[in-house]
Amino acid sequence: MPSMAKYHFTRYFEHEVLRKRPYLRKEWCAGVVERPIRSEKQPHQRYRFWGLVPELEGRYLRVITLEDKVTIHNAFPDRRFKP
């Protein structure tokens, strides 16, 4: 289980992402960032992380962080991801 104390969540994540995807858990997002299957830098100083989340029926979760890699901005099941 990841240490949630070190993670932060943007206002967008708190008010939009969790509203649209109430099934998501912050712990899953932090776990993906800590143990990604793949990660990459994206434009605008953000990072993408992918990880398998068994609680999502074996689907992969994509988590987007800000440049610091501890502020989670977005997350969603990524149907197109292939490990």
C-alpha cells in the first residue's frame, strides 16, 4: 500500500475526475505512480504512468501527474494500453 501522505491531488482531480469516475480510489492512483508498468514524460511538464489495477477487473489505469510526480492531476482506465 503506498504512503498517501506524500501525494497531493489537484483541484481538477478532486472536483472533476472523482465526480466523473467515482469508482476510482486515490490509493490505486498512488500505487500506479509508485509501481508503473510504463511511464513517460508528456508535453506541458506532466508525466503519464500506467499500471494494472486488479480491482478494475484487470484493466490498466493511466495516471497523469504534474512535473513533481507526486501531484496527481488525472486518472482513467486506458482501454488502448498494451504492455
